[in-house]
Amino acid sequence: MSFDEIIERRGTHCAKWDMMQPIYGVPAEDGIAMWVADMDFRPPQVVQDAVERMAAHGVYGYFGDDSAYLAAIQWWMANRHGWEVAPEWIFTTHGLVNGTGLCVDAFTAPGDAVMLMTPVYHAFARVITAAGRTVTECPLTVMDGAHQMDFAGWEALLTGREKMLILCSPHNPGGRVWSVEELQAVAEFCVRHDMILVSDEIHHDLVFPGAKHTVMPLAAPQILDRLVMMTAGTKTFNIAGSHIGNVIIPDPGLRASFGKRMAALGISPNSFGLHMITAAYSPEGAAWVDEVVAYLDGNRKLFDDAINAIPGLRSMPLESTYLAWVDFEGTGMAPAEFAERVEKGAKIAVNHGGSFGKGGESFLRFNLATPRAVVEEAVERLRVAFADLQ
Ligand SMILES: Cc1ncc(COP(=O)(O)O)c(C=O)c1O
């Protein structure tokens, strides 16, 4: 598979390329979309084949017998992450934003608070507040150019109403792969403050050489009675439009509460997602993931070298994810000014750091999962847009 191929996505109802003009004012004709977290690549052939089999058959009725689907998830977790999952622990949601909403619904009550380590994936706060709960923002610190946890500082920020902590592991944005020691500290913090721990590991298959991800149940097996794992193949295989995610709950009591909410809302997955995931979680899918990670690693090196050569800009070294997190603080510009240079000057649509919560204000997030030539063009435009700083 050549990830260098430029696939035209404009005019395909693609959020990333077709919505950049209405949302950011970045022109559709010559703008570059580096915001929404999906990749400009086709998924592995094994996934294409599964969809083509469905299309060739041509009858799209209700799905039955999920044993192969569940076995594929079990295989993936055991082979790629060393974690043995029982099939009855697995719930299939309409993606992990949906999974987050269900967790908030099942494990907290209106008026309760949910702790987030900010800056963090913006949909968490949106879902929590829409459900009538509040967010307790606990900012990560930046040390040696990377995010660090600050448990001592966070103790003082808790209100006593926190019933749940949503961890992003690896972290989006910034790409930290948390160490086993950090994960254990998160687990202990949850025990100390009696919080359910939801570990969103949607990015955990896209980890760069040199970093080692550990799934939460292996890092802290003592907290299985308060742990909800969220994983998915959608980022991994670039099939986010299939809206399918795994919420994996080892504890029977938590499982009963979650299952009750699923049943009350009548949630059952769509057959495209089920077929795609069954195909993707396979040796063929695994070989493709190794290739895409190597390609993304090349993109991240190219991007970081070019960005860090622009005075005042600093790209956080990613250990995981394809979402570069660039600090513009050194430019001395206000967020509106550096964002305008990127959007109007360089014509690149990016995510604004402030939307990720406290600590994100001086940052922009750039999606690097695109052919290398597009990354090269983007960094050249950024060089020009900030040329007066040289
Ligand atoms: C941490 C995290 N969780 C969840 C999602 C979205 O999940 P889904 O598309 O399954 O709703 C994203 C997308 O970027 C993400 O970064």
C-alpha cells in the first residue's frame, strides 16, 4: 500500500475536507485540512474486501451472530496488547464519544463532576456538560517539552463531587504514552477519591518506535472493579465513519449498569462496522498498522524538524497519535493572531488549542495523517506565514 497516493476527498461528504471552508474559512480549492482526526489513506485491503463482499451481496439486513466479531476483538487485544478479554465484557457502542456519554449516564448523576486532565480531547467536556454534569479541569504540566501529571496540584482542585475520571491513554493532544508508573498513580488517585476510571485508549495502536503502551488493566489490575476500558479500531484502521467502538468492562456490577443504559436507549451496532472490525482485527490488519505507523513516524519527523526551525514555534514530541501539538507561545502573539496566520496566510485548517481546555490556549493541533507531499507543502506554507520571525 502506498501512503503517498493523494486521494481526492473533497466532494465526498468528508468532514475534514468538505467542512473546512464553512467552519474555518479555509478555501476548499487550495486549502489543506489538518484538523479532524482521520487519515487521508485507504484502510487495509482486508477491510476493503469485507465491504466489497457486502456490496456484492447487496442485501443490507440486520446482523446476526457476533461470535467472529467478538473473537476478533479478543485476538487483537491478546496479540497486540497482551490482554485477555472475555467476550461477555465487550459492549459495542456507536463509537467512543457515544461510549463516553453512556459512561457518564450510567456511572454519574446530574450535578456530579467528572475529572479531566486538560488539555484533552474536546468531546469529553462537551458530552459531560450536555448531560448536566460538570467538568473538573485538572491541567497537565509541561516539563522537558512534554505533558506530565500533577497529582499534588490536582488534589487542591477536586471539589468532592467527582465520581469519574476520564483518562486519555495515549494522550490526545500531545501524544504522551503514559508509563506504567503514571498509570498506577492514576489508578491510586481514583481509589483515593473513589472515582470510576474510564480509560479511553482509542489511539493505543498507533504508537511510535521507542514508546511502549500498556493497557490500563495490565498496569493496575487491582482496580478492575472500577475500570471501564474504551478501545476502537476506527482511528487505527481509518474507518471512523463506521462509528463503532468497544467498551470493555470486566466488573459484573459496572457491566450491569452500563448494559441497562444500552438497553434503555436501544443501542445496537450497524453491520458495516461489525464486518469491517472483524476483518481489521487480523494478522493482515496488524501488518498494515505496522506500515502506517512507520509512515506516520516519517511524517512526524519531517514536520517537527521544519516547525522547530521556525523561531517561536515548538512541536511537542509525539510518542503516539498523528496529531502534532504545536506551541506558539514563543511568538508572543495572541491565539487569534497566530491562528489567523495559519488559516488565512497558510490556508491550513487546524484545531484550536483552547478548545481542549485549560493549558491548550497557546497551541494549535495539526493532523499529520496525510501523504508526505501534503505535509511538505504545509510546512513550507507555515515557513512563509511566519517568515518575519526568522
Ligand atoms: C481520545 C478520543 N476519543 C474518542 C474519539 C472519537 O471517537 P469516536 O469517533 O469513536 O466517537 C477521538 C477522536 O479523535 C479521540 O481522540
